[in-house]
Amino acid sequence: MRVVTFAPSLTAEEQEGGGLTLKGFPMTSAFVDVFPAEVTIPIVLVVAALCGEDYDPVKYIVATSPQGDRLATMEFSWHWDDVPGGMVKFRVFAQYLPVVINNDGVYTLAVCDDPESGEADQTFPLPVFLNPSISAPMKFEGPRL
């Protein structure tokens, strides 16, 4: 299986007919009003695999602080049938990761097969800042814990 896309978004809503509706994707930075800030980060993950492989994958999303401390780990899995007559299958997810942001800096989001190994399929740096004013360009508006 291959990770095709992995990034946070201001909002991510799954659509009934498939796919996602996104706002602020990819989220290249975030602003919070206070520290600590309890937020839930919508994360978009797109994966692909050859038909005949990866029927019951398990993935983990891990968030770490600027100091490298693990803040959150989310496990998710799914049953993945082959596409009849197809050679490749795709899947798109919106996962919602609750995290406590304690200070400003560059946080790291990672998707991996094993959160203990230290190896990631893909990582995403997310700078977080204290909101300097009400007119901040990209204030994080995700759901609160």
C-alpha cells in the first residue's frame, strides 16, 4: 500500500457519494487563541494499493511536539475489497486527531504502520502560533475537544 496524500486541513467532510469536501487544504500553519489549546485536527489521508493486496490494513497517525514528545496516537483500520475488474484500488479518509497544543513551534504529524518504530510512511510539519490578532490569516477553526 502507498500513501498518496497526507496533510491536515481546516475542515474535512466526507461526502455520501465518496470523496471529501475540504477547506484550507493543506493547512500550512495554524493559529490558536491560548496555550494550552485543545483542538481536533482534520487529517486527510489518501492511499492506493494493487488489487489482490492489503485487504485489512492498519495505520497510525502520530502527532509530536516541537520538542519531539508524542502528543497523540490514533489507530485506524478498514476492510478493503478489490475493485472488480480493476488493477488498483484507492481509498480517501478524513481522520480527526485530538491534540493539546502547549506552545508555539513546528509540530509534526506522521502516518505509519507502527508508531513505536520511529519510521513514518509520510510526515507533515505544522507550524502553530499564538494568534497575534483577530485578523490572523488562517485561524484554526476545527472542532474543540
